[in-house]
Amino acid sequence: MQTGIQGKKQAKDRIFELLCVKHVLTRQDIASELGLSMPTTLQNVTDLLEIGVLRECGSAESNGGRKAQRLCLNGNAGWAIGVDIAVHHTEFAVMDLCGNVQGIRVIALPFQDDPEWYEQFRKALLQFLRDTAPAPLLGAGVSFPGTTDGSEILHSHIFGLAHMGLERFRRCIPCPAVFDNDANCACRAESRTAQDSFVYLSLNETVGGACMFNGSLVAGDTFHAGEIGHMILVPDGNRCYCGKEGCADAYLSPKALTAGAEPMEAFFDRVHAGDPTAMLQLDSYLRYLAILLTNLRMLYNTDLIIGGRVGGLIGPYMQQLLDKAAQYDLFARDIDYIYPCACREHACVTGAAKFALSCFGCRALKEMKEGGEDDEASRDF
């Protein structure tokens, strides 16, 4: 049986991920933060310095005696690619080893499972990398609206796919690649600490979700954890694109909010201007959203983050949402667990690049070092 939770990470990976969050630490800080012995910490830090993942960046303040050296990530040591395959477009991002996005490109390339699409995708990605990415490339993360076990797309309602192999994608990408659900990737973009626990509700072209506990995403036995959009919100209600009636997606997608009649930004402009019809639509939408969020709170008892296109625009209406949530959660003194997303744009592609860094960062640089691979040799695009 799949545990659905990432396995125990090696010390080098834990040190790498800690410095992605804390940025600058001494060796003693690392040992204390991760509960490692000093010999283990010293050996792993030495290894990471040798392969170029870390660099020394000055001395810490001293209360007497020798000053401890501060350590930080070497941002230029390697680069990760993020890819988001969305319904109406495709996005690319390049991220340095410190987790800073150094370039993003959005292209009008709606997904089609045919050879012509893959060829256009390959050419567009390679051109983006020529324009933006120094060598060496460590790996790529690909965000896709469907469930995946890493070897195939198990199911994608929105694209009508089932059990589709990923090799056709891999052949287009000039480095090792990992794949995950779009909501999982967006959830990674929101994660700020190695011990984060929250539920991410993605209100994008479709409604999805992801569950992160103690810094690890929960996939579930069949990789379907977080399918919040297909929880029944209204029994025998509006028909969902999946074929069921009353799914949360049928009430909480952007199309449900705007009645499919206008762009999201134009809709919120009408709300801001006091348009009665738009205000009624928003009020109804926020009611359904409050019901779903408080149900999730009852189940998980953790913070809830609203993401996707709606999450990026909902900020001015959060108090209205919280007031409605208070009607459905009588256990909480204050509704202090619902937040709008911090990453309001490009969350999926950013999270995909972060996923690639966590999977390939240390290992890829170690392999390059051992193989004597230089910058030019690693650039095959």
C-alpha cells in the first residue's frame, strides 16, 4: 500500500531545504534546527560545500572565541525548470538554487495529445531555456491538471485522459523531469517552512486541492488526496464536468462565480463599483465557499489557504467570507485559519520548479561533480 507521504529525507536534502527557508545559518544552527549531531552536520555540510550547493557567506556575531562561519545556498550553482500544462496555455519558469524565479514565459499553447503539440512544446521550451537559463540544468518539474503516480497520468477529467504515459513529455525536456498534480505544485509554492501544515484550495479553471502536513504532501493510497473539487457540496445540485451532480467545482470555479460571461478581473471591477447583480453573485459564491472551508476545517483542523485565480483576487472580500464562515463554525472563537494565497500569480509553475529543486538539487550537482561535467557540457539545448 502507498503511504502517500514522502519518505524520510536524507540529511543533505534536509539541510538544503532548511536553507531554502532560513537562507543563512551556522553549522550549529543547522544541527539544532534539524536535530542532527554535530559530526553528522559537519560531514554533510562539507559534502555540500564540495559539490557547490552551499557557500560560506561571512562570520556570525561572536560572544567570545572563534567566530562561526555562516552558510547559505549558492544560487548560481544550478537551475531548475518549472512547466505548467494548463487548459488554455502553457507556462515555463526557471529557478535558481535559492528558489528565486529568474524568468517566466506564458505561451498560448492549449494542451492537445498529438505529435504536433509536443513538437511545438519542445521548441518553445528550448527557446525559453536559450533565452533565460544558464547551465547547469538540474531537472524539471511539470504541473498537470490530473492525478499522476510519477510514471503516467492516471486520470485527467478536464483533458479526457486516463493512464497516459509520460515518456512523450520526457522526450521534450532536456533534463530529468518529475510530474505532479497542478494543485500540489501550487501548494508547494505557498509552503514557507519545512514544517508547514495547511490545506490548499485551488480555485482555478477547475477546483482542486492539496494537503500538506509537517512539510510533506499527502498523496493518498491512489494519489487522489486533495480532490476537493469533486466533494459533493450540494446533493443533486448543478452538474459537474466530471458527470456527478453537486460537486464543489460546479459552484466554486471561476466560471461558476462569473456565470462564464466575463473575465474574473472585469467581474470584480463590477463588484467594486457596486453592481447589484455582481454583488449578489459574489455573496452566493462566498456562502458556498464558506461551507466548504469550514467542512475542511472540521476534517483537518489546520490552516486553509485559498489559491488559484479566485485566491489572487479575493483579498478585499476576505472579511465578508470570514463572517459567513463564522455562521458555519461554532467551535472557533475567531475564524483565524483562512487566508488568501501569497503566490497570486504563476503558482503552479513556481511550485513545479520548487518540486524539481527538492528532487534533483543536491543529487544532480553531486553527479555532475563526480562526472567532471562542466557548464557547457551540461547544456544540451
